[in-house]
Amino acid sequence: MKRHVAILGAGPVGLDAALACTDAGWPFTIYEAADTVAAHVRAWGHVRLFTPWDLNVSHRMRTHLPNAPQGRDCPTGAELANRLLGPVAALPALEGCIRLRTRVSAIARTGLLKHEHIGTGLRAAVPFTLLLDTPEGEDTAEADLVLDCTGTYSHPNTLGPGGIPAPGERALADRITRTLPDTADPSRWAGTVLLAGAGKSAQTAARDLAALPGTRIEWAVRSPEPDWGAVPDDTLPGRQHLVDTSQALTDGANERVTVHTGAHVQTLSPAGDRVRVPSPPPAAHASSSATTSWR
């Protein structure tokens, strides 16, 4: 008996998983909450990847889509979605297997409560029941295997210590941008911006915002001595350039950028059109506070 596979998410991983199921002869269904495939990739479509086409097109994708882009050029998210992921989703092998605007809101072993037959073959043999939110209302479906390929884009980190929201953060959620900004409209980001974090997304945001006229950045970084994720002898020039840019900003290359190392966001509170973020300095060069206009 062939196992039916439920694939959650129609992004690059979900689509590649669908091709793997096709090659193995396993029936599958892709459940995608958005109204298009690769919705998260399209959301950061203005960002250029560090990796070239040859590292973004999997062997399976190349086999099923021989004319897929190739070469050393690094695509943007929009190019990745339009030139690769969209065509993959349109392959005959995936026809009728993608359910858009369908969110999987809950998953359970059919008929079993969470404490029943834990770690036994009996539980493993029971299929999954999926609770679906569809345009027509609630529905259910069954699957023998479930692959969660939804990614993390829709679940960004919060600002407080330990991964929980800082006091006041939830109340100001509508004034916090948690995704990479598109700087095509400079006036959208005019004013003061505070960035928390030292990951590649924060570095990209800092680099792009620092290039805008009239934008000042207060960059709060938890680490006392951030290394910006440097990779010795990095073979990806785009990533190495980002590391070098971040280090230059730390060293004072742009007078409108202040990097506060060892800074931990403790509370957020509104102050007119700004948000005040007190940050006691646990390290020698940390800021005592930073004020930002979240937009």
C-alpha cells in the first residue's frame, strides 16, 4: 500500500519534497495557506541571495525541469519564485496536488489522544488527521506521513531575552517591522530605526537602511563582541561582503549608524511617535538606552 504524504508549505522545500514523492511513486498533497506558491519567498523578493542558481536548483528540480536557470548569478527572491519555483509547481507531476488557500491548523494521530500508546508501533501505524481551514470552511484530511515544510519566515524572533516578547512589545506589534525592509521607497524609512540582532537578516537591513539619506540607525546587538557570522575563506562573495559591511558599520564607517554591543531589549514603551527601548549596558560599550521610530 502506497503511503499518502501531506506536505505543509509550497515553498522550495515543499516543492522539492513533492518531486521526491513523485520519483518514489507516493501520492501526496501540498497544503499552502497563501494564494500562491512560494509566498514567503515572494515576500522577500527584493532581497538577493548569497547563493547562485547552481546552488538553488536541486538535482530533482533540474531533472524535472531541464531548462531551469543555471550559472553563477545570484537571484533575488522574486527571480527564484518566478523563474524556478513557479515553473516547478506548474509541472504535470504536481498538477492537482497543490491546495492553495488551505491552512493546516491542527494535526493528530487519528482517534488517539497525545498520551496514548506513546513510543509504540501501534501509534506509529495510525494515520494522521489534519484539520484544514479552507475558503469553504473547516475540513479534514488524512495522511500516512506529514512533512512540515512551512519554514520560519512567518514566525520571526521576538525582542525579549530568552525568545519571549519584551514587556510592551505585543502592544506595539503594529509599529514593529519584523521582515527585511524594501528600501525602494526611501521616505518609508526616513527617521530613526533600531535593529535588534546580529544575524544575516539584521545585517542586510542595517546595510540597506544605512544607505538611505536621512535615516539614522541605533543597532542593538546582544553579543558583546559580534563576529557577524564570519566564515573563514568564504566562497560566497555576497555573504563575505555583508560581513565586511557589518564590521565597517561597527567600526564607525557611517556616522548615522550606532552599534550598541551587549545591548538587551528589556521593555518597549510609546513616547509620542517613537518607541523607547531602555537597555542597561551589560558590556563596556553598550548603550544605556536607544529610541526608535518603528514604522
